[in-house]
Amino acid sequence: MTCFRITDSNQGYYIITTNLEFMSKYRLFMTKGGSMVVMMSKLLGLDYPSYCRLMRDEYGAQLCNKTHRYISIHFPEKTKELIELVALLNKRINIYVNMRKA
């Protein structure tokens, strides 16, 4: 089972979403007011603004809703690089989950 996946928004772009079943199974829900996008940035060793810039500059993402609490990150295409990024996020979340079990 994987935690992160690429989802077609049916509005002309793709987003990285979380598998709520995975989150529930491993009790990874964020505290009230938290966001899974922050977890993705931390899995990459970045703060959230740096993560947003990385997604824009290296993955061609469009940063939307800049006036909201968290920026929405929209990818115009489901590229090989985006698939590899999601695989890396899943690898790192599984390392974290296994460390918590020990």
C-alpha cells in the first residue's frame, strides 16, 4: 500500500494526493490545522516555501491559491520525473513508518 499518488484533477492538471486508508492504518493524520503538503516537504528535508519553489522550478508545477494557508501545487503533466518524485515520497514515508514500529 502506498501513501502518495498522482491524481488527475479532471481540470487539466495533476496533483499529489494522500491515501487516507494508509494514513489511518499508520496513524499519520496531522493535528488540527496541519496539512499533508507540509509532510511531503519534510520527507524531502525542506521547509514548505522551499518545497513549493522546488515543485515549480524542477517539476514545472503551477503554484495556486497563494493567499490561502497552503499553496495548491498543480502539475500540468504526469511526467516520468513526477512519478519518480512520488515513488521517493512513498519510499521515505515507509522508512518513517518502519522506524516508528521499531
